[in-house]
Amino acid sequence: MSIDKNTFRYRLSNVIAWIGLLGTVTFSGFTAFAFLVLIVGNSNAGAEDFLIPSLGLFATCALINYLMVGNMRLLPWRDVEGQE
């Protein structure tokens, strides 16, 4: 599928791809911090609660991109396939 780089859809695709990746990184950071707090505090309460929303956000952004431009764009710095 070919998409013009000067269109709103292409720019929105870029924003959605970066939101998905940055959201995943942010939630993963929260998960790592929560595990550290639990290790220091000797508790086993749900630190993994941040991981599921993180992967859900990433999957949702990838699905929206797939429906909008025909490419999931899991790595935002990669261009939409079919473009030179």
C-alpha cells in the first residue's frame, strides 16, 4: 500500500507508532521500579500490574496503524513499507 508522506494519515501514523513504543518503555520502567521496591520491601504484591497495560497499549497502537496505513509499524523509526 502506498501512502503519501505529506498526508495527515502518514503523520498520524508516526505519532501513534511513537506513542505505542514510548508507552511500552514507560510502563516497563514502572514495572522494573515496582519490582525493585518489592525486593527491598520484601513483598510479593503485583508489580506485574504495569506490564499488561504496557503490552496492551503497544498492541492497540500497532492495530490502529495496521488498519490506517496497512503496516503495524512496531519500530517507529522504520518507514511505512512500500515507500522509498
